[in-house]
Amino acid sequence: MRIEDYLSKINNLRLVEHRVGLAVNAELEELILKVALENSQSYFTLEMLFQKAENNGMALNPETFQFIANGYGLLFMDEKETGNVCFAHSQELRPEFKQSCTAIDVFDLSYAILNSSLYREDLKINELKIPIPQDVVVFWKLVQIGNELRGKEKE
């Protein structure tokens, strides 16, 4: 899936009133409540993730992704970089051992948060603030849930 398609999918959440109940809903709601109770001042908007490119297109804004990654002591890896050195990008690697994140991880985080009931009403706001969890384990759990939600919609 291209990044533009994923962004479109995230933006389309604003149009959807009722979402299908999923097995991950209970865990998602619990994690979102935990993030909300942190009173974290760190957030980003979907608009902050992009910058205008030379050909009037959109490109990733590396500063925003780097800001998010730095908050967890992670490296931000551009999607163009390939390789699977020491299983660094393996799905089987436990979150506490991950040392880098990618743009798709941040999109999965966003997708999970925006699918929660806590943010359902906020989806109508133009500049929706997506909180950055303080706990790296919560971050990776939300990334995993966002990935699962994205996978279920392909079916």
C-alpha cells in the first residue's frame, strides 16, 4: 500500500460513522485510555507528517518522524532502506528490543488511535491532534493494533 493510499484511508475515517467491532477493540480502548490519562503534551497532526515536494506532490516530513522516534530513543528509518540485519525489522522481535521505526509504524499508530471510540467525535475536527504515548511499549502495541486493523480491512 502506498503512503498516499494509507493517508487517504486515515482521512476517510472522518467520514465513517460506525466501524465494525474487532477483537482488538478492548485492548485498543484500554491503551487509548492509558495514553489519555498520561496528560502528555506531545502530539502530532496528519498535516505535520508531510511537506510539499518539488513536483507539487507530498513528501514525508523527516523532522516530525525524527521527533517521534527520538522520544523513544529509536532511529527513524526511511522506507527506502532495505535489509533485515539481525532481524531488526522482524515482526517476531519484541517491542522492547526494537531500535528503529518507520513511517508506516507512525501511520499504524495514527490509524489505531483514530479507530478508538475516544477519538470518534474528534475526527470531525480539521486539525486532529494525535497524542504520542509516553511509554514505548504502548507505542508498539498501538502500532501492532493499527497494522491488524489495516490488515483486516484488506480482507
